[in-house]
Amino acid sequence: MAFNSQFGLQPYSFESSVNSDNYLHMLENHMIPQLKHHRAYNNTIFMQNGAPAHYSLVVRNFLNKHFPNRVIS
């Protein structure tokens, strides 16, 4: 669950073990749309741990594209 001082994002449940493919799908289709809906997309600082799904090249490239200089990982 992600949140800031003004709202919380709706929870998301993975149907299987988390991997880079389904994690990226969640970012693209669940998290980004909610941030845009709440008009928080442009000022979000994205923070995550170093889990393998979080640290794959495809996920890091996606996050760097959408949150330039605003990713803590």
C-alpha cells in the first residue's frame, strides 16, 4: 500500500508470486493511473526495497522514465 499526506492508493493483490513482469504490470495498470487520478504523478517520490522483482532492469528503466530523479531503491 502506498500513501502520501493526502490519500492512499487502493490495495493490489498479486495472483501468484511477484516477479518483474507482474510487478511492472501492477505499476503500469494500477499505481500510475491512481497517481494521475489524484494529480500526484508529477511530485511523487517512489521508494521500494531491493527485492528482485523491484530491481530488474525493465522495472528500473520504467521507474526512471516515470519518476526521473525521484526513485529511492
